[in-house]
Amino acid sequence: MAQKLNDISFTLGQGGSGRQANGTDYISGLLFYNNTRPAAMLASLPGGVDNYSTGSVKQLFSPSDAVAIGIDNLYTDEIKNQSKFTIPVGGMGATGNSATFTALEWNGGSGQGVVALGSYTNLNSDTLTVFTDGCAAAINAGTNTHGYSAVSGGATGILTITARPKLGIYPNNAVVPHFYTGTCTGTVNLGGGAATVFYGVDVVAGVASKLAIYYYHILRYFTVKPDGSLYVGIFNTAGAAAFADIANISTNSGGSIVQLGIYDDQKTFALSSLTLIQGQLNTLRAAHKILSNVTYAADIKAIGGAGTVLSTLAGSTYNLAALSDNNVSALIDNDGNGTGLDLFYATGKSITSLGSEIGCISEASISEDMGNCISRFNVDDGSEFDTLMFGDGTFYTSVSQSLLDSLNNNRYIFASKIPYATGSWYSDDHTAVAYTSDYAWIHDNRVIDRVIKDSFIALTPILKSKLKLNTDGTMTVQTIANLIAVEGDVIKPLIASGDLAGDPNNFSASAWVLINPNQKPNVAGKLIIGVKLAENAIAHSISVPIGFGTF
């Protein structure tokens, strides 16, 4: 008879639910993709090299720890857009003619809308060199205010404008055509012939900072969970194809990570990604490396056509309830008027609230719904996530209630508002599986995984131990009682902490631990210990019949 060597296995029951305080269950992780790691991060690792051939992992206890390893919001890895105007010979116009330069940023966050960069007027039949130099000087005179700078090509007539920091890809003509505008008067020609308005042409395309995004999510995690423990892993972009690096970051944490957030900027959100992640988690679970939840955050902007992203996600094709990925969740939101909005425009991709969401799961006890509308789970700090948006750029307030309900019914997680309440809370702690599943909620998985982990520790001394039997090969009454007591000692503390239902003062282990007295371990080659758990309820919705009457 084939059997595993020296092992204890667990088979998850299904259909039995009517539906600990943090010890190590708050330990979390964030996984990013980038072929380049900060030098300070590598320097802080043993030997100054990656933990694995494909990435680096560090444990952080505060945002300052992130800064110490080179993950910060200084935008040092950003490439600023450079755009040029080519003023032809004779394009400087006549005395009194002028050129005025503007940039068109986004509104909200740190976006400045229409930015006046500077204006230069031909003073006295300027030469091309004098005119081009004058335009550059006019822009540079305002650098301390608007952040843009310019370089004159002199007699070549080329005026090159460098964007201010933190704009990323946004000024690129392929993203926002005509970001720079030059308005001419008289016979000034900025390269557009007789036109009075001419638009700059990219010389260097802008590239957004990735480190700023990583820092953003790390900061949001510790904003919600100041006493948290966070493993941060940066892995090569090729790893996003199959998510094998989930195993690497879990192994590097010694298997202590309970919940993990993946920020995937390598591809558009797809249901197949959730299933790939679940496959990796199943493999880890078979090796007793349990991750209760992975929240997946990817770009949703490219789903569907313009203005149809949310309705597409709310349709049958993207219904997460049709999946069987109970350890995976999908996040589709974004901040709408803070740093999250700035990063959204700078990258052209969904940023989400991943750090905050993982922080809320980390802050919650294993049996709590992190969407509970209490102060501990309020992600609105008065600035970030005060104004809410979805990851496609649609503002929360512009979405109909029916569409919000459909997104929720399709089991997506997003920051939401509650009428008459100040703050922002998550829609729920959904997982990508049917509502009828015993593991339909993040807290379901955290509770049962805590029992599994604690049971493994408690039962390890029983593994390969001697079991006293009756002469017919069944276990003695005392043997069964001892086994029930061992597993009961796992369950009772979770009842006392409120993570399981019941009264710890009237606890009977035999009601929770079921051992068939007729089983014969020597014949079967294994011992079967059944465990039946009862969860406390979560009020996912409340109905209040109300009306007038007499008493």
C-alpha cells in the first residue's frame, strides 16, 4: 500500500459551514516585478546578491526600513520626458511677436492642470539664437515654481523642454497627444508653419518610477498596520508569467507569510492569472507551506473598450464566483485625488489600494471581515482614499448602485463608501470562488488554516508514536480520549479568542473532534482524526423590516 513518508495530511471538508487573535497571522508580503533591484537592497542581503536567482526579499517593519534599502518616493528611477520645438530660420518673427509655452497636466492629486511655462517676446529683430535662448530662459525662470526646464539649441532653433519630476509617461505624445503647446503671435513660427499653435515632439519618452509605486504600497500597509511585519520581494518580470516566485517569497519568510499582495504591472488583469496563482498555492500547501490569501492587483484599463471596463468586469465573462480559486482575491480600485491618482497617470496603469488592503487583512483577527466598517479598517486618512476611483479611472461617485452591486456580486474587492459614514471601507473580503463555498471569504481560509497549522504542530508528536489497541485492532478508549484531547487543545483557544463559535467554559472536545472507534490503524496504515469546526457569523448584509404601528 503506497503512503507518504512520515506525514500528516488534511482534507478540506465542504458544505458544513453555516458560514486568534493575531499571533503570527499578521505577517504579510508584497511581491513586485522588476529586473532591476535597488543597489541598497542588494547591499543589505547576504553577500550583496539576490536571495534567489530571480529576485530579492527583505523583511520590513516600517516605511523607514524600505527607504534604507532604496525603496522610496524620490523618483530616482524615473526617466523624464523631453520634448522639442524646432524653430525654423525666420521663425522668430518680428519685434513684439511672442511665443508662449504651456503644459497640460491632469487635475487632482499633485496635477496642476494647465501649467504656464513661460513666454518670450522678440525684443529687437532677434536672431534665431537670441530668440531660442530667450524662450529657454523664460521657461527656466519659472522652474522653481512649475518644475519644468528647457535647453536652447541656439542657432539650430531647437528648444528642448524637460518635464517636471513625477509625470512618468503622461507627457508622452503617444499617451496624451499635444501635452506641450506653443502659442505664437505675429509671424513667430515654432515649426508649425503658419499655425499660431504648435505642439512639442518627444525626444525622450518618459518612464514612470517603479520604486515610488512600491513605496506607496509599503507606506499604505504600515499606515493601516503600524506594528506589522512585511516581506517585500522584487522578482524578474519573466516570473509574472506563472507566479512561481510566490514560493520564493514564502520560503524566504520561513513560511510565515499568511497573506500576500501581488502587484502585477506586466499584463492586463485576467481570470487565468487567478487560477495560476491558486495552482502555485496548492503546490505550496502540499508541502505544508500555507498561504491563506493572495490578493492580485493588475491593470484593468485595457479590459473592454473606453468606458466599458467596469460593465465588462460585472458581466458573466469576468465572474469570479465561477472560479475555484478560494485562496485568491482580485482588487480593482484606485485612489482618486492623492498620490495614488498621481501614480495612476504617471504609469498609465491601475495602481490599486493593494498595500492598504493587505494591511487591513493583517490588522484583522483571522475570523474578522476586513471590510467591517470600523475605524481599524478605515483606509481613508483624509487624503489618500478619501476620493475613490476604480483602476480604469472611473470615479466611484459616478458608478450606479446597480453596477456597484454587480461588481460585488462578481466578488471583486474595492474600496467603497457607506452612506452617512465618514471614511472608506472595502466592499467585502471576497475570494474567487462561489458564494456557496465554505471558503468563500478570506476569513474562512485564515481560520481553517490556523487550525491546520496548529493541528500539525500538536499532532507531530503523535506521528510514528505507539497507539495502544484492543485485541481486535481497534484503539482503546483511553487512546481515543487522549487523541481527542490533543486536538481539542488546538480548538478551545480559538473559541476563547472568538475565532470559532462556542462557549470555551463549556467546551467538550468530543463535539469537535471525531474519531471512529472502529478504525484499525494497523490495517489501514493510517490514523483518521476528524475535525468539525463552527464559525461565528459575519453580517455581510442586514435587513430591517420597519413601519408604523400601535403598541
